[in-house]
Amino acid sequence: MDQAWHDILSTLRDSVHAGAAPSLISMSIAMGIALAAVVVPQIWKILRVVVTLVHELGHAAVGVITGRKFAGFTVEPDMSGATATKGPNRGPGLIFTTLAGYPMPALMGALLFWLGSTGRARPALLGIAVVIVLVLFRARSAYTLVILLVVLVTDVALWWWGEAEIIGATVLGLGFFLLTGAWRQFFNVVLHGDSSQDPGALAARTRVPTFVWNLVIGLLLVLATDWTVHSFLWAYT
């Protein structure tokens, strides 16, 4: 038991220190797998729920930051989801909360790519685990709970047993998957979205046209992409 605690504390100490970035070969493989997961329909159909999860937690996080109460959330395998926050029925808090969903996977993807490319992948995994634990009891469906537990177990196992190179490439690849998945999700909403989607809901609440909100979301995705490109250039050139 003492040895187990020693190992846990040692791993925790290692998590706060930056290590080496994954090699260019590992990075290329990770990005290739991530891109395939987004563009190959059979893989995307399974893994797109991860993008939905970050989307819904984006609503929750910004809601809490703006003073709203996070009541619960669900994700579904068809890319749909819902987040319930309690607070005023109008005002900037509700607007920012609604706006946060579609940009959040891209912004988190850029952050994870940067962490992976700068040798900070292990603390990134620890942060993901903390977030999952905090929201675990806000799941409002069995499917949502299962997804959270799968993500948590996978994350902790990689954090505990993974080699530095594998951890770095995985976190970097996850970031690239979230970024490219956010673009796919965004284009789907622009081309096929209805008024019940976030841009339509924002238009109804603010009387600002839907296309303006699409432009705002698109701009945030561009900024996240630019951050990712600069992280790549800084680390590998």
C-alpha cells in the first residue's frame, strides 16, 4: 500500500513538470489518425460524441463563469445534446452560455494541441480527469454517464501507464480531432442547421440575424486554428 501511494505521488509530481514534445513522426501519425476519425463516416459516427461532450460542457463552463447554475446535461450518439443552466431568461450571461457550445471543441482542441506539443500532455490528462469527476453527477442519462466513465477510465489509464511519447502524441491528436471535428460540426450547422440550433436560438434571443452569429462562431474557430498552426510551427520548425 505504501508503495502504491508512493507511485501515485511520484506520478502526480511528474505531472506538473513539462517534458519533451512528441517527435515529428509521432505527431504526424496522431494527426493523421485524428483527421481520419473526422472524415471517415464510420469512425466519425462513433467518436463524434466526444465533440458533443466538449460542446455541452462548454455551455456549462461558461454558464457557471457568468453566474448561472449548472443543472445537468446529456449527450446522444447522433451528435445531439442538451445542457440545462438556471438563471435569468435574458442578458449577457445567457447569450455567452448559448454561444459557447460550437467554439468550445475548437478552443479546447487548440489548447490540448499546444499542451501536447510543448510537453505538457500529462498535466492535460490530469486536468481532463478532474473535469470529468466534477461533472460526473450532472449526467442526466445512462448513455451520458457511460461516455463519461469510458473517457475517465481511458484518461486515467493513459496518464498512469502511458509512455511520455505516447501520451504527448495522444493529447496532441485529441486536440487536432476536436479542432477538425468542430469545423465539421460548424459546417453542418451552417448548411443544414435549423432555428433550434445555437445560432438560431441566439438570433431569437437577441434579434441579431443567425448569419451574424455564424460569423462570430466561425471567427472563433479561425482563431483556434491559428493558435494550433502557431503551436505546430513553434514546436516543429
